[in-house]
Amino acid sequence: MSILVLLVVLAIDVWVYADAKERLRRGNPVAVSLGSFRLETPEAWFLGCLIMWVVFFPLYLTATGRNPFAHSRG
């Protein structure tokens, strides 16, 4: 079971990298500043998600406007 979870997380990390790379190619990079720390390259997003998925994946979704945790106010 834990190997399956790791594979799913790794697949999501690869998706984040590919999505961030495509957005950068189109001239719309995903960038977030946390104090003096700045995430803006596909590689930085991939490493962030790889190291601390539970923090960086929701942050990526929020930065791209795909926040599944936000409630719509219809």
C-alpha cells in the first residue's frame, strides 16, 4: 500500500513539473514568494513537491487557480 501512495505522489510531482514547464513556455510562469524564498521554476516546484508534497502541492494548485480546497460561493 505505501509503495502505491509513493508512486501516486511521484506521478503528481512529475505532472507538476510538466505543467509548470508548459506554463513557463507559454510565458505564464507559476511563481510564489514566501518571504525571501521564491518558487518560480519547474525544477523548484518539482523539488518542493518531492520534498514536502503536503505543503507544496496545495500551494501549486492555489498559485495556478486550481485550488480544490476553496469553496465556491455560487
